[in-house]
Amino acid sequence: MTDKTLQALIEDELEWEPSVDSSNIGVAVDAGVVRLSGSVRTYPQKIAAEKAAQRVKGVRGVAMDIDVRPFGDTGTSDDEVAKRALNTLAWHAMLPGNALKVRVENGHVTLSGALDWQYQREAAERAVQKLYGVRSVINQIALKPQVLASDVKRRIEDALERQARIEAGQVRVSIEGGRVKLDGKVDSWSDRNAVERAAWAAPGVTAVEDHVVISA
């Protein structure tokens, strides 16, 4: 597939995605690597645009150069964004109370603190992304070290075997402490994401180095 054809497919996907206003988004493709530029009005739109590009077959990587520019004056100070973020996190059913800290600068939110599971880190980030006035989210939440099960590698490989689209033999898993390293090849970006999710789902995992590449 040529870069020009891939660019057209991505533009069609962005236009089709109902949660994204693609009128101010530019698409450039170089050897399968996509660069999205321009602006959107909310941070969730920016995330949705990135996911839309990733799911197009043939995409090998996505570079984001999209700014969040709310329509008109947001009327939302950093203090107000921080208060809303803290309240949202405090009332979130998946998160322990008062476990996280929030710092906001020019609408850019940094999350810090420590949690037990990766799904909690992701839930905290998603909750804050939706708040009005947020321009980006930097997730610096750490995972508390846990005792690793001796079969953590087997658990990950078993999870990959259950993914019908993925040949687990194409993915190599190595463990060092709580850190998982993934190598190998898969057919699409969505398969790569599935591999990484399987690694994070194993108990005791504190970090994932994802070196899996997309087959040409």
C-alpha cells in the first residue's frame, strides 16, 4: 500500500469517526508512519483521533502534533481544573481515596501517586481526560511492587494464546523483576495493543517494554 493510499484511508476514518471533528486535522504519511497535525476542541477528541488512525490497516506508527484549543475562552483556571480532577478521582469506584495527586499547568494535567494495578492507572487517566479545560494528561502514577507469581510468564503467554488473531509464537516474553519485555511481530496495531494489554493483566507486573513491531 502506498503512503498516498494510506493517507486517504486515514482521512476517511477520521471523517467517519463521530466523536472527532476532523475539519482542522491534517494527515501526513511517510513509510507507514502517520503524523496528525492541527487542532481539536477537547482532549478526548485528540485521543479519539489517535485511536482512529491506529486502527487503519497499514499504519506502523502515529506521531501526534494536534493541539487542544477549546472554542472561545474556557473560563477555567488551573485551580478549577485541579479541583475537578481531584473530586473526580476521589469518587471513582475503581480508585482508593486520596491515593493520587494532581498538578495542572496551562491545562496540562500531571497525575502522580501509587496504585496497585495498571487498570487503575488507566482508569484515572481516562477520568481526567474528559474534564472540561484539560489539554493533555501526563500519567506519572507508579505501580506498587507486588510479589510476582512464579508463573507470570506462563500467564502472559496463555493470554496471548487465547487471542484468536494473534499467534503467540511470534511474540517473545521475558521477565526481570516486575518488568516485562515483549519482542516479535504482529499483523496490525490493534494486535500489538492486545499483546501489551495481556502483559499488563498479569499480577505483579510493574512495567512493560513493548518492542513488538508491525509486519510489513
